[in-house]
Amino acid sequence: MGWPYRSFVRPVQRLQSSEGAHGRALRMLRLASSTKPGRGILRRLYRPKKAKVVNVWGLSFPNRFGLAAGMDKKAEAIRGWESIGFGFVEVGGVTMHAQQGNPKPRMFRDDRSRSLINRMGFNNDGSEAVANRIRSDLQRRGPLSCPLFVNLGKSKITPNEEALTDYTTSMERLHDVVDGFVVNVSSPNTPNLRDLQHESALGDLLSGLSKRLQELNNGVDLARPMLVKFAPDLDVDTLLGMVDVARESGADGVVLTNTTVRRGEPEHPSHGRFLSEKGGLSGAPLKSRSTALIRAVHEHTGGDWPIVGVGGISTAADAQEKLDAGATLLQAYSAFVFEGPSLVRNVVDGLDETSP
Ligand SMILES: Cc1cc2nc3c(=O)[nH]c(=O)nc-3n(C[C@H](O)[C@H](O)[C@H](O)COP(=O)(O)O)c2cc1C
């Protein structure tokens, strides 16, 4: 299915706005996965053949490769992602309050450099609505066959001093319908959010969340882990300081990395226009920075703190590089836009199964 996607769907998408194309693709996947026969077809077409089950945080992952945050902000197509064979799904970012996000256009694509720039600004329905949507899906169709994580952001109207309330409220609303949380303090598109990546602010936020999570986890069979997601724009020493704070504050692992606000040199005129857009850059140009940070954190923690590696993965070789650098689980967003659903099988079936 890679060929029809590349020859037909992608050229058509190029004629459309990036966000419009994204919305249509999401609706198609939701529709295709809304019936049992539809899910069966998706599974037959796309599911990896050589997946290896991995156990982390007491959860069983059908394979190491998951969907990164931002693709399904409202949790509209969770059955679709599961059916095409992702090993886990991260929905969101969601915030305590529903919000529109930034004005459009706010998502840009450059096919030649295989990268995206976005300044979405956490457009989402709010954590109450997202929790209800997931709950009704689970009630109708039963449990998912892969872990479901939710990315927690902070509402734009909430000042940083009240961030803990915003994140905690979302955590409480979603606790019974997800398998784990990713605390996002690294999106470049919410003013001042990345200030939470400073030691005392991060420590206060994560300790508060971890305390509440322990109380919520008391009532359930399987404790939900809490991960934290950092930006690639922190220098290595600062990042390692944040890692120490996060571990001391009770975080169970880390997602490396979010999008970057840095830009390389333009390769051609239209690339220059693309790079001048404000927001976070993702895809191929992020790959080596994200891998370097994964390696640094893995060495720093002696490998006993799980790392989810994300940034520029579009082939099995890219994925393998991140596993070799110390990642336990992997995710992608941008390559899905360029490759379509066959990305999952190409990556998972190409992995070296002797990886730890
Ligand atoms: C349009 C778009 C929206 C995103 N939204 C979020 C988000 O809400 N929360 C988050 O933590 N990361 C978000 N991300 C970042 C991705 O999850 C991922 O960390 C980043 O894109 C790097 O991976 P990639 O190179 O495979 O795209 C978003 C990325 C894109 C392109």
C-alpha cells in the first residue's frame, strides 16, 4: 500500500492545506476503523508481521513503535491506530479547558526536506470531552490491544503558577480510561510553557502530579506510569539536570524529544520561506539531535529509566539508531504524513529483534 499512497494520496494532499489534509486523513481512518470488518481490512493491509512484544512499566506493548502526540489530539481514531499496528498510541495534547489553538494557517509541510513546522497551540476539546470520548469507545468496543497514553498540556489561560491544577485536573479526568500519562512541558507553541523545564518549577509540578497519581493508582489493578517530555533545544547539561529532577520527583520515564525552534540553513528558496514560519520543526532535520539527547540521557541514567525516542524516525534504520542509543520505545508523527500507514510495518518489520 505504500505505492498507491505515495502516488495518489500524497500528491492530492499537496494541493490541500496541511491541516485540512490532516483532518481528512483522520476522518477517513476513523470511518474505516468504525466497524469490525473495516478494522479487519486495516489489520490485513498494514499490521506488521514480525512484531515483538515488549513489557515496560508492567504494560505489554505489541511492538516498540507508537504514534506520537499531536496526530490525534481529540482521541478520534484510537481504533484506527491500533488496527494499523502501532504498538501504543499517545493521544492529545489535551488541556483542562477546551481551546481553539492559534489562528490558521498553523501547520506547514516541506516535502523535499521531509519536515513539518507547526504552531497549533494545543487546539483540543478539553480533557473532560476527550475522556468521555475514549470512555464511550472502550464501553462500545472493549479494551484496546495496545497501551493508550495521553499527552497532558497546560491551558493557555492558566498561568504557570497554577499549572499543577490544570495538569492534575486532566489527569484525574483521564485516569480511568488511559494506561499512562506524558507531561508535556516542551511544546514551543504555548507562551511560557517551556519555563516549566526549569528545576524548581519542574520539581514542584512533577512532585505534585506524582503524589496525586499515587492516590489515583491506589484504586486500580495496574499503576499508570507518568512520563515527562522535553524539548531538543535544551543544552545537554541542562537536560541532564532536568532528568535528575524528574526522577527525584517520581517520573517513570522520559519522551525525547518534542519539536525544535532551531532552524538549519535553507536548501532552496521555498525551503527558506518554509523555515521562516514560526513554530516547532519536526521530521528528518530533528533526527540526529533527538538521538544524541537519547544517548546522553541513557548514559547518564545507566539505562534504568525508560526512554521513548521520537524525532525524525521514518525507516527501520532510523528506529534502530534510536534503540542503539538507548531508547526502549519509539514514536513518530511527521513520517506518517509523508509515508502513510505503511510506515508502521516498514519500521517494525525492519527492526533487529535482538535489541534489548
Ligand atoms: C502538528 C503537530 C502537532 C504536535 N502536537 C504535539 C502535542 O500536542 N504534544 C506533544 O507533546 N507533542 C506534539 N507534537 C510533537 C510530536 O509528538 C513529536 O515529538 C515531534 O513531531 C517529533 O517527532 P517526528 O519527527 O516523528 O514528527 C506535535 C507535532 C506536530 C507535527
